[in-house]
Amino acid sequence: MQSTSPLADAVQSLSTLELAQALAERLAITSNDWHRLKANRQAQAGQQIGAALVFLLKEQPEETLLHLQQATGWLDKSISAPPCPTHGR
């Protein structure tokens, strides 16, 4: 009998949507990291792709495409970071 690792057991207990949501949370840029990562194209694209995966699994194609387009924009350098959301308040 082959034993599995605790991580493999934990992964098996989650739905695909739950796994995608966990990944999206991990890839999300928090307000504390926004200044540090605002121009990091890989981090920005990853955040958008994580969100797109969640919307895909929730069968929301319009939202999926929106986030994929944002990810593409980060990767092809056609978009840049917006101004800081807390400046000007």
C-alpha cells in the first residue's frame, strides 16, 4: 500500500474551485505589497490569471476574459500600474 503525504491528502480533500481560490489568494497583491509590486509584470499577470481561473471554474466567461486580457496586457507591456489608490485622499 502506497502512503500519501499530508499535503497530497489535503489537496485531494479540496475541490478544483477551492484550489483555484487558494491559488488566487496566494497570487493576489495585498495593499501592503502594492507599492513594491505595482510594476512587477509577472506578479500583476499572475494575480490576473489566478482570478481568471476562479471565474472560469465559476462559469463566468466574461469575467474570465477580462482578467485574461489584463494578464496579457501586463505581459505584453500594453498596460502599466495605475496610480496608488491611497494617494489623493
